[in-house]
Amino acid sequence: MNESIVSPLLDMPSLYVVATPLGNLRDFSPRARDTLAAVDVIAAEDTRHSQRLLNAFDIHARRLLALHRHNEQQAAGQIIECLAQGQHVALITDAGTPAISDPGARLVARVREAGYTVSPVPGACAAVAALSVAGIAEGGFRFIGFLPAKTQSRRSALMTLINERDAMVFYEAPHRVEACVADMTEIFGEVREIFIARELSKLHEETAAMPLARAGAWFAADANRARGEFVLIVRGADAPDGVDANALRVLGLLLDELPLKTAVCLAAEITGAPRKGLYAHALEQRR
Ligand code: SAM
């Protein structure tokens, strides 16, 4: 059994990566509370924001240290010094799991490189919470996080995902969510399914699944729907059968002259397309 299940701290100086609630404070685990109360240093993305959580749980931090995306390398150095002095350090961000579209990954890599243990104290994560109620990622998922903010770069990023087979999980800011969904509709097509998860675990939590064609109208139906925090999950592309336009053209020419099976075999030889897919197209064409 992992020691930390019974006692909040490990025997050796360690970094604890602690998840905090997305909204509902009751999602904060007793173990997360005990860990933050026991460590020597808490590194927080925004110390003022995190102080509210600490106050709510009556946690008196011995030392609070700021670690955000602009000072992560320098703060990592300070944290490694603390560990070298035998101290325990916890990392938290404003909400959810650190290092998931949040600072933390570089710190974790540096601490591990320096030879110290990094231990997770798991809890809320917006992507996982949304996936758990989406019902469209049975085949797996790909976490994308935030797309680029500028329209052209966002569209280019979406273009690279057009053939992605797994469901794709995006984070998006409220002031960009409608434009982002409009771009997704244009690039992924109107029939692809989207799952919208808004304000998870908060007062105005809302979730909805629909074809991308209907997403614009869903937002337009209520101005409040573009407010808050969003996870967007888009179903992956249908499995391509590997038969491209050139293979279909060759198959068509051969079918005009030859029996079906021979045409399929030859088309597969010539184009490299899979026989099974070609066979299905050949039956379709003969019909
Ligand atoms: N590390 C966090 C996690 O574990 O999910 C994510 C941090 S990232 C800076 C913030 C983004 O997460 C938001 O812009 C939104 O896309 C998503 N998010 C955070 N809280 C959410 C909530 N309650 N409901 C829906 N999405 C949320």
C-alpha cells in the first residue's frame, strides 16, 4: 500500500501534485487537504486565489510560493532547494489538476531529474469530468486542450485534426467558444457530434450533445450559454476504408471489362488499396 494513503507525507522529501476543485469545494479530497496542511511549502499558480481555498479548509500554509507560467523555471530551482533541505512541497493551480493545460509539467520534470519523488494527489480535472459524461469516447480520446487564440492559427490546428479517429477534447475560453465551434463545423463537417460541457460542478452546470450543425443555434438560444468555462469534445472521424478517389477510378475502369473478383484483385495490385474496401465499392457499383 502507498504510505500516503494512511499518512499524508512520504518518508523522503517529495513534491506532491495536488488537484483542487473546479467549482464545488466538496470535490476537495480529505487527502488533498491533509497533504496541503502537512507540507512545508505550497507552490501555487496564484497565491491570492489559492488562499481562499486554504482559508475554506482551515489550512495554514507554512510558506506560499508563486509558480506560474512566467516563472516556472526559476520557481522550480527554488523548489529543488527546498527539497534538498529535506522539505516537502505541494503544487496546486487555480482549479483542477496541475500540469493539465496549467503550469507544472516543467517543474515535475526538473524535480524528477534532480532525483526526488513526485507523487500525485488526484482529484478534479475538467477534461476527465466532461469525458465521464460525454458517452462519445469509447474508442479512446486525444487531449488537445486550448487551441491557438488567433482565428487563422486555430483553423490550421483544426485542419491537422480532420482525420483524427479518437474523440478530441478541447478547452476553450467563453469569448472564443462560439467562433471556435463555427470553425469546427466548417472543418469537421456538420454531421460530426459535439459534446459541450459548461460550468462543471458549478451552479450553472450544463451539458449537451448535438451534431455540429446545431451547435451555433444552441448557443444562440440563450445568451448565458456562452458564459463560464467550457470543455468541448468532438467525436473522431469515421474509419476511412482506405479506398481513395484514384483507387475508385481504376476499379471502375476494370469493372467495365472484367468479372468483379478479378477487377478487385487487379485494382488492389495496381493501387495498393485494401481488397476488402474495394470489394464493398465493387458490389456497390455493380448494384
Ligand atoms: N488544470 C485544469 C484541469 O485539470 O482541468 C485546467 C486548467 S485550464 C487553465 C482552464 C480550462 O479548463 C477552462 O478554460 C475550461 O476550458 C476548463 N475548465 C475548468 N473548469 C471548468 C469547469 N468547471 N467546467 C468546464 N470547463 C472547465
